[in-house]
Amino acid sequence: MNYKDVQPDPNFDWGAIDKKEVVKDESMDKAYEDGAISKIFTTNLIYRTPELLSREWYCEVNLCKYVALIIDTLNHDMTISDLLNPVSGIHNLMDKVNKAEK
């Protein structure tokens, strides 16, 4: 998957994932089967039901490392501005993914 293919849906109710509505009504299962989505990414900073975790289309992004880095940076009285701007990190990660797929 190329990072240019990842497009957020501006009309999607992201709060529905946390409210368990997405898994309950199975609309995302249908969207996955129809090819409308390939993956949905959320962080491990929200509650995820066991049903959600078992879905093929669901991918959890672990942010523990980054929360710890923010806390450590603040404890050392340093600025977290660079940590809050993810653009270069995302581009580096997607470049690695694209190279691995070739």
C-alpha cells in the first residue's frame, strides 16, 4: 500500500469505533468485503472491544513508545514541538514500507 492511497473519509464517525457501533452493525465488515476499505487504523489509547480486535480490516497502532517519549521529554524540561509534528516520521515509515513491497 502506498501512503498516497491512504485517505481518511471526512464523513466517517470516528467516535463510532469507540462506541462499539462499527462492529455491532457490521457496516465495516461489508465495506471490507466490497473492497471499499482495506484497513482501519486506530491507536491503543482507546478501548477496543475483543470483537473489533478480531476483524481482518482492523489494525491497532501502538502509541506507548510515543507517550513515554513525550513524558520523558517533558520531565527533562525540553520542548515537545518536534515530537508533535509527525510528517517526516510518517514519510520515512511509508518509504520503508514501499521499498519492502518492491
